[in-house]
Amino acid sequence: MDNQERAARQYEIARDLHNHVEGQASLAVMKSTVLLAAHALLCTAYIQVGIKLKIFAKSEYSPPEALFVFSGILILAALLVSLRSIWPKLESTDDGRLMFFAGIQRYPQASDYVKDYNKTSEALLKSMLLSNIYGKSVWLYSTFLAIRIAICCSGAGTLLCVIALWLIGFPDAPAHSLSWLLHVFANG
């Protein structure tokens, strides 16, 4: 394989990698959006239960009430981390020099962009493409990490909230509801 064929193959691989990273970015944004909506609903439900229990009006808490408050902190953390995960990446990894989305603010008109593109060497375009892939990959890593943290916080917060409510005793719950649930689990 000569140098020209090798360069063409490298560019082809870089383009495929770019398309893969863009697909993963779409997946990350979709997951983040769904999680943000779910966590907003979870926070709303938590606040409604807390108001009904008059938890927020107290200055001292019993251990189950403190567990309920701690679960709310975890649920709120899940919401905030979800919000962070949906935050878009607007900065360039190369001082605004990229001809991609993050560097587009340099060009007041489309004709300026076209002129600059036509003046740019193939090697520099390849470098910009790879720099864009790197920047998006770093953003994706931190976004997927935030998604994992948000899922862990909401799972732990919800579990602790349920345990706290079971220990506190939810005021409007029918007295037989817990014994019926335990009977179902015990007898299959």
C-alpha cells in the first residue's frame, strides 16, 4: 500500500470514527433527556410526599425522617447530575480553529466558511476532524459518567425513600396494604 492509499484509508477510518462518535453523542443526549424528565418527576413526587408528611416544617428528625431527608438529597443530586449531563459542548478543543460546529462562530457568513474551507489543506482538515473526534469523545465520556452517577443517585435515593416511608408509615396508606404485600412475597 503506497502513501496515498494509506492516507485515503486513514481518512476513511477517521470519517467512520467521527460518524460513530456522532451516533454516540445522539444516544447520550437522548438518554440524558429521558433521565432529566424522570428525575424531575421523581423530585416532584418526593416533594409532594414530604409536604404531606410535613417533613420540611420540622427542625429535628427521627432516624426514619432523617433517612427520608437524605433520600431527597440523593434524588436532588440525580436531578442536578442529569442536568449537567444534558449540557451541550460548545467549546472547541483547538482554540476555535475547527471548522466544525464548535468553531463556526468565526464565520459571519456561509461564504466566509466556504472560502476558508477551500483554502484549508487536506492534512489540516484531517487534523481538525481528529481533533473534533477527540473533543467529542472526552465530552461523551464525561456525559456517560454523569448518566451513571445520576442513575445510581436516583436508584439509591428512591430505595432509601421507600424504606423511610415504610418506617415512618405513610399517612394515607391502607393499614392492610403492607401486610398484603408481605403475604404476596412470602407465599409467591
